[in-house]
Amino acid sequence: MSIGERLKTLRKEAGLSQKQVAETLKMSKPIVSQYESNQRTPSLGKLIRFSRFYNASLDYICENVDEKGALLGDIEALLKKDKK
């Protein structure tokens, strides 16, 4: 799943519109739309804002892990969990 797809999924899980996200994070709706459709890539600062807003790790948003609260360092634990 791409960064844009993760952002869109997180927004929908939160039950928010692109306009609501844009207003809360002080950015334009077209920018949020472009991020979600992978037409633009958010800067690190914007990724941190999304991470805090959605309470999701940067690793999750940036496609490094598949669990919202997991950190890259938790990969071994996740792998062990999958084997059970």
C-alpha cells in the first residue's frame, strides 16, 4: 500500500472528509487529495503532522509495517506473531 493509500485509509477509518483533514492540518483540500492519489509526496514535516493527527506511526504511513501502531524495530515481534 502506498503512502497516499495509507493516508486515505486512515482518513476514512477516522470518518473524516478531505476538507476536514485539510482544515485541521492547515493545508488545502487539493493538497490532501494529491497526497492521497499519489500525485504529490508529503514532506517529512507533513508526514509527522499526519502521523500525530491519525495516531499512526511514520513506519506505518511510509509502508514499512502493516500495523498502525507498530514501529520498524517491532518487525521481529510481528514476524514471530505471524508464525503462531
